[in-house]
Amino acid sequence: MSKQRGFTLIELVLVIVILGILAAFAVPRFVNLAGEAREAAVNALAGSLRAAGALARSISLATGAGANSTISMEGANVTMVNFYPAGTVAGIGTALADTSGYTSSYSAGTATFRPATGGSATCQVTYTQAAVNGVPTVTPTITGC
């Protein structure tokens, strides 16, 4: 009676084929995880922008600051426009405090934040400063993330 040692070539090939079939079904499910993570991060940043704006407005009203003044948030000076942070580095950029993982650009009262890695130019959050008697607009765009 002979004892079998190890696996035969056929058994090894069968295991490899079965693993290949499983991988063919599993890989497509996980391919877009990076894009979905960027979408979630963009939506989270949009919420952070809204919260920073609301907090800055609350501080402005509580301290009796003027509509277009500068307030202090945790020791940092935040430039306000119409009782909300301006769409500048000194405004929403300072109120937000931490923009790590994003590239930001500022132009004419509008701040745009894009994920630093991956995604297209349309994967972004846009903050537009408040108009007179208005509120700022925060627009997440997740196409191309």
C-alpha cells in the first residue's frame, strides 16, 4: 500500500482554476471602491464646509460683529462677508482649518476643493460666499470621482 505525498498536478490545476473563477466574479465588485471613497470624502467635505460656515455665522452674531468683519475662531482670524465666511483663504479656508488631502483654489468669492489624488477635474466641492441677505452655497460634484 503506497501513501500519497502532496497534491497531484490535476488537483493543483483545479484549485487554481476555481480561484481564477472566484476572482473573476469578485474583482469587479471591488474595482470602484476608490471612486466611491472619493465620492464619500467629497460629500463629507461639503458637510464640513456647511458646518464651518454655520459656526462662523454663530460666532459672528454672538459677538455682535458686523456683516463684513473679521472674527476669531480658535485663535485664527476669519474674514466674513454678509455674516458668513468669505470664499477666500482668509475666509472659508481658515474657518475650515484642515484641508489636507485636497487641493484648493479661490477666485472671485468662490472656493473649490478637489481630492489631491485620483478623480477628475469634476470631482469637487464648491463654496460660493453669501450674497447680501443670503447664505453661502456649497455644491458637491461627484461625477468623475
